[in-house]
Amino acid sequence: MIRFGRFRLDPSQGLTRGTNEVHLTPKALAILSVLARRAGRVVSKQELFDLVWPDTAVSDAALTSCIQELRHALGDDPREPRYLETVHRRGYRFVARIAGADNVSPEYGATDLSRTDLILVGRDPVLQQMRASLLAAMAGTRRVVFLSGDPGIGKSAVINAFLAEERTGPAVHVAGAACVEQYGAIEAYRPLLEMLTRLCKQPDGARVVATLAQCAPTWLAQLPAVQTPAQFAALQRRTAGATRDRMLRELTDAFEAMTVEETLVLWLEDLHWADPSTIDWIAAFARRPEAARLLLIASFRRTEGLVANVVSEIVDALRVKGLCREIELTGLDPEAFAGYVAWRHPPAPGVEATLGRLASQVRAHTAGNPLFAANVLRDLVANGVLVKQNDGWSVRDGLSPVTLGVPEDVRRVIERQLERLNPETLDVLEVASIVGLEGSGAAVAAGAGRDVGDVEGPLASMARQMRFIADSGIEEWPDGTVAARFRILHSLYREVLQNRLSATRRATLHARIGLRLEAAYGDRSSEVAARLAIHFEEGRDVRRAIAYLQQAAQTAVRRSAIEEARRSFDRALTLLETLPVSNERHEHEVALRIGLGGVLMAGRGWGAVEVEAMYLRARELCRELGDTPQLFPALWGLWLFYWGRGSLGIARSVADDLLRLARKEGDPPLLLQAYHAMWATCFSMGEFQASHDHAAAGLALYVQENHFPLVASYGNHDAAVCARMFDARALALLGRTDAAVHTLDEGVALARRLAHPFTLALALVLGAGVHQFRRDAAAVARYAAEATLLCREQSFPLLLAWGMTFQGWAAVENGSQQDGAAMIAEGIDRARRTGSDQFLPHLLGMAADAHLRTGSTDNSRCLTDEALSIAARTGERFYEAELHRLRGELELARRPKHTEEAAAAFHRAMEIARSQGAGLLILRAVVGLGDCGNVRAGFAKSDLCWRTR
């Protein structure tokens, strides 16, 4: 609501004078809204045409008619305008003084726009560039605009003014959030989640929720407030294990889907304080090539904040590629500044020149920084230097450099203004600065030790005056507490307020606020774990801070925000060192190192040295503690590290320890996961019957309701699906191919029912492997195609590499030899880049097989030799017999009349296969001997071929 004179203007409801409605046609109302929002600035005719009549050709007469209608309704004289001024050959200007404007609704998060007039003087070129970007977005071309500049230069005010203009435009939806300074626990995607929450709570929020459910379930799974508990729990299970790339892609998909019927304007303030994951999303969003009616606006400082350097690098890279526009705001120029002072403080007759000199000196004193200048002018009024009289403003006793005082920064000016407040109001503002840049009055009340009503009064009074804070709607906590929400108008205000407090006072306030927030959220405290960790760390409650840092890290893991999770775990470990050595401290350290080990494995690969160090330290501490339940997850993480890296000898030793420990504890979930480690390790080492037995033992223990929820703790996949797939592989190589296919089908069917992406991708890839053992190229192609599609959608790099290799092998078998060989090579290259040697001898063996079929025997031999070398080094022997058989095939291809070396290779393959009980591989080796003309093999080739398929 905008108030001027006796009028009140609501762009969506109309114009009133007192209690009477003033009738206006829709276009006239739209023009008045546009001009009032740009009070004091010239709005060109073309701009009015673009905003009020988009995509419609109209004549000047239509605009003139609307202006005449407005003047008649307002009782305005064009020769001496009080409201609408015609600026010859330029456009129109709203010249009335805005008495006040109600706050923008909370979903936009903007402050009162009537207070931004100083900062907006001289910003017409900036706003024009932003309008041009919006018009491009409305035409279907996504646009990204960055506003950069020093503190107080007016970035937020420009954004607010632009957003206020566009609220009057057709089919434009606006959403955004401000980034806040974080340290210690960093909440991943915090501003983006706030943005989505606001969108979901708007009148058409049900449509937004439906769009998220369809396009971005991983994001909806982070928003418990917009779902029932049952819906939220089901969605979290379904999206468990989602990758970072999937989350980045899904959010953009959802925003694009929202623009089918309208243009979407997204804004983010203070990007220099954003978390790394939010920055990653912006970069991914800007690089997306698809058309979309989307405009993203973000403000940042280049030299301050958590990720300022990263933001600057990304902006520079995007700008070079033409993927964004950066608008750098600088201080106001002399003409703009003088025009503001004359408009804000109309001079009394004869004082124009003096007031002009004042404007010049204030600008020189502040370098044209709008926030600094506004506070200096307010100081001059408060000190009686700038005096309002009946006929205008005058300057007392002339002006000299002494009047302004020695040059100082804006912080000191703000400090002087705070000192003029009454003690009660100042105390409330100081506590509010500890709550955050934005927060609830209930949190302020907790810090101040008062009732909520006692602090809401001073907060509301400050908000009405737009001094230091603004109203930001209502906030409700899970315990039913409802209080007004506020926003500190500028980070500099918060900084100055915090610096007024002693260290002891700050710690006391943080502790009080943390305890109240903890009580309010109860068993939902994980939703605000990052905030609680900060309050308790600053409140010197180290144990609580560590607990919430761990919760914040776990939340980040669920969001696939690996960097934020790592930082929270690291901070918790740092704080832990400040506690005295004790069993309790060791227990905490074990839990943190197990968690950090999983995060490092996900972020840096299975082979990262830091992963091994984390789990080894956890195991060492467990042994010091004696009987601790944390020993099992510590060992399991260590086993996964060694198995994934391909150190199978050590992995087998750790798996044996896991089985002994689980049997000792007699706990079915632990025993299942011990068998999990055993069936995978035994298979990789070529112990197929043992792998089958362990898988069967694990399946006998499995209860879906009890064990599926453990996927996040044990390998990010379901144990029963894994058991069936490894069992199918073992059965196939044992020669029981029909049973293998049946078991495979059961595993894939269960994976589909569970609807867990990583589990299904793993089942499909391993299923492709079973069919490759059977040399069923058509089945391999089907499974591998579905697997690679899913892996690309979900961003599973290692599984994608495996799937591509199988897909390439099937292509070679089906006649596409060149394309298939290239796909195999790419798959192997991708697998190597993950740092894992697991299954690499098998992948190289398929590549050797493909080259053999194309006649490239030299390449095939090199690949076979490398595969055997890796198998010897890692102990991965399940494909060793096949590699020797391939070597025999190579010798036959190279020297078909000299079969001694080929026969020796086939005999070696048969010996290994017999030692493993691998009936299928024995038969394959026998067929090779038959090709050598070795009748002593005892079998006819024709009788065996069908049994090897």
C-alpha cells in the first residue's frame, strides 16, 4: 500500500481517497502504480508501454488518455502538478511525496520501498538494464543478473525497487531470499530452501508443491513444513542417496516447469555469504542452455564473506561466456546526489546555493555511498545543522568542514544514532542482532529474558519507522509459539549492534536463544541444527554445539552437500579437542570420524588417503574404549574403503573381523551387514560358493521394514538386493545359470519395489554382468541401457562407468564394433577417474575381448596383461580364469598353427576355474582346448557350446 497526500494506492485493489474508492480503469491503475513505485524519477513512454501493454502495439493516444484520466481522478493540474509531471520529450514523473508504504508481503522478503529513494537516485540506468533482462526472460531466454558493490551502495534497495515495479506487471511471479553469514555449521542450500518454503506457502502453493513432487522430489524431501509427517517420511526414504548433481538439476527442472504459464523472477541477496552448494546451483542454472522464462538476480560483494572469491570467479567465468550480466554499483554522482537532497529537503527561499554546497560536502565526505550519506544527513538533522522551517529547509550558521566532523566510516555514524535510542529499545535491537539478520520476536524475547509481547512493541515501533529493522511477517515454531518476524535492514547495522556487546553478554544471549529454540523444536531440532550449533558454540556450550554440528553434517549428507558436511564434521572435531580427555570424548570422536569418513569417501573417492585415516583412527579409539557399539560401523567403513579401492586381502581380514564381532553380539542387523561384507569380498576373490553361502545367510536374516532404512549407513544400497545380485553372479559362474537368472530377476524386482535409485542402478549394472557371464548380448544391452540412463539422471559416476562398459561390450557382440569399443574405452576411463580398482580386471577383459573380435590382437594382449597384473596386485580373481582363456584365444588368433602357448593358457584357465568351482568357466576353457585340437579335453566342442551361453 502506497500513501501520498490523502490517497492510498494498492496496485492490486485500487485507489482510495479517505474512505472513498476512486474509480480507475485497469490500465490507468497500472500506470499510476508504475509511476508511484518510481517516485521522483522519469519513466519513459516506451517503458510504460513495455510494462503496461506488453506484446501489444498501442498508440501514444492510449497512454495520453490514461494520464488524463489519472489527473482528473487526482484533481491534478498539469501546469502546476502535485502528482504527475510531464517531462517534455522524456516521459512522466511522479512528484508527490510518498508518506509511507506498507511492507511487501513476507514471501518477497523485501523491506519498505519508500525508504530507498536516496539510494535509487541515479539508478535509472541500472533499473533499465534489469528491465531489459526481464523482457528477455519473458520472451523465453533465461537471464542472470549480478549486482556487485561495496556495503551500503544500494544493491538490496535496487533489487527491492525493481521487484516492486514488477509486482504490477502481468504474469510475473517473484520469489527470493537473503543469504546470511554462517560459520561453524553451514546449512547447505539455506536461501534456496527458504525461497521454496515461501513459494509453497503462497496462495498457489499447492501447485508449487505438486511441481516439486514431480520434478524435484529431492528438494521436497527437505521441506517437512509443507507435507504431512507420513508424506515426508515416505519421500525421504524414496530420495535417500540422491547425489549433488541430481539435486542441482532437479531444482532447475522445477523452476523451469513453473514458468510454463508465467515468468519467474528469483532473487538472492548477499551471495558472498551463501553456502558452497547454493553457489554451485547458481553456476549450474546459468549454464543450462534450455529456454525458460526465468530471471535470476543476485547481489554480492567481491571482497567479503564466506565464498566471495568463489562467487567472483564464477561471475567472471559466466560473464566471459555471455551467460550473465554484472552491474557494478558505485557511489552517486554529484548531480544525482544534489537532486536527492533538494527533493528530500526542499530549500527555503534563498537557501538553494547553501543547500547545494551541503550536498556537495556530504557527498565528498561519504564518497557518494548511499547508506553512509543517508545516515550523515540524518545526523545533521538530529544535531540541528539541517533545520526544517515553514517554507522549507535551511542550514544553520552556514557550513564549514567542522560541521561534518572528521572523516569517519558509516559504522561510527550508525553508532551515534543507536546512542540516541531509549535504553529499552536499544537493548531489544542488540538482542535481535544476536538472533540473526532475520528472526523471530520470540527468540529476541528469550535472549532478553522478557515476554514476547514486551519485545514486539519496540520491534514493531522500529519497523514502522523503518529504523534499523523491518517487519517480515509471522513465524510459528513447532511448539505453537507464534511471534512477529523481523529483518535487520542492513548487515552493517547488525555488525555495529553486535560489536556493542561484551563477549560475556554475547555468550549469555546466544545460550538463552539456543535453549529456547531447542525447546521449541523438540524432536524436530534437526531442522534448525545449523542455527543451534552456532548459538551453542557462541554460548560456550561445547557439548551441545558438537551434537548439533553432527546433526547439521548429517542433514548436509542427506542433501548431498558434501563440502558443508565436511566443514561441520571438521568443526565438531576441532571443538571436541577443547574437552578433557575421557571415554565420553572418545565416543564422540569415533562417531564424528565415522561420519566424516563416509563424507570423504563420497567427495574424494574410495582411494582417498584421508578416508583410511578416519576409519583407522575410529578403530583405534574403539579398541581403547573396549566394548563399544561403534566398533562395527567403524570396521564396516574401513572394509568398504579397502574393498572399493581393490585391496582385497585387507578387506577380507576386516570382513572376518566384522563377522566375528557380529556373531559375538548376536545382533541380526549387524550380522546381516557382516555377511554383506563377506559375500562381496568372497565373490571378488573368486570364492563363489562362499559368496553364495554368505548371501543366503544374509537373506535369511533380512526384514525389509527393519533393514531397508539402514541403506544410508551401509553402502547406500539395500542389503537384500545386493545379496541377490552377488548371489546371481556367483551362481552363474558356478554353472547354475538358470538359478542365476531367477535370482537376478528377484533382485531387480525388489529394487524396483523399493524405488531407491542407487539400489536399482546397482542391481541393473550387476544384472548386466550376470548376462555378460552368460554371453547373452541382448539381455546385457537391455540392462546396461536402463542402468546408464538411470546413472546419468542420478549422477552415479562409478556405476555409470561400469554400465557403459557392459553397453559397449553388447554393442560389439551385436556388430557395432567400432562404437562399442569406444564406449568400453570411455567406461574404463571413467572408472579409473573415480579412484576405484574394483571390477577393473573384468572391465579390461571385456575391452580385450572386443579388440580381439575386431582383429586388434596387440591391443587385446596389452589389455589382458594389464588386467592380469591388476588381479595379481589386488587379489580380485573372479575373472582371472576368463583372462587366461582370452590369452589362449589371442595366441590362437596370432599363430593358429602353433597351439602350444594357447593350450597352456587354456589349461591355466581350467586350473583356476576348477579351484574356484566355476563350472561355467571350466567349460569355456575346455572349448578353447577343443579349438586347439586337443582331443584329450574329453569333450566335443559342439556338445558344450550351448552350455556356455
